[in-house]
Amino acid sequence: MRMRTAGLYKVLAGLMVLMAAALVVTRTTTLGTLDLPLWAEVPSGVVAGFGIVVVAAIMGVGRRRAADSHVLLFGEDIRTADSVSLLVSLPTMLVAFARYSRDGSFAVLGANLRFIMGMVAGSAAGAVLIPAPALILLVSAVKLSRHE
């Protein structure tokens, strides 16, 4: 599919707003589950998984959305959902690490060590301070929606 750059930026900005809202809601409230009947759980999981993959492909994110969908669709507690999400992501990460190692893509990490350490520190802080990443997503969404 081809899309003009301005349109893509608006789609990305909208996804960022939705992600910020999901982040705040799932962390600050107690949500009830959908209480889906057993026959609807698998198709709902497939649809949610497809949506997560589409968002991940567009934005380069996704594991967090998988955990949130486990909480909302299947009523899992957040720790179980995070664990399942990590477990599901593990094969993809291992394959990516193997490919990047083989083609020498990790060589760029040494040249950008300060940047990478900053990203690691920001990720660690973001895991602890939930409102900050939501605010950053909203500010980024506004800036991205105005980008020409």
C-alpha cells in the first residue's frame, strides 16, 4: 500500500494517541474483561494479534500492546500478560539477533554507544514512570501530526 508521507504521519500520530491512552488506562484503572465465551476467545486473539502486528510493522512497537490485549480480552493479570508477551516475543527477537549478527548490523552499536545508553536509561525509567511515556507519546503525536 502506498500512502503520502503527510497521511502516514497523521496515522502514526493517531496511533501514538491511542497508545498513550491505553498506557494510562491500563495502568491507572481496574478494567473489567470482555468475558468472551470460549468459542470467541481464539478469533478475538487472532484479530488482536493481527492488529498488534500491523501497528508493530508501522511503528516498530508492539509487545506492550500484546500484553494490554491479554488483560482486556482474556482477563489475565498484568504480570501474567507481560510474561506471556515476552515469551511470545522471544522467538522473533532471537531470529532478529541472529540475522543482525550474521550481516554485521551490530557494528553500528559501538559507534553510537552514548545514544544507546541513553535509550536504555530512558526505557528503564519509562518502565517505572508510566505517566512520562504517555506524555512523551502525546507530545510526539502532536509534533508528528504537524510534520510536513
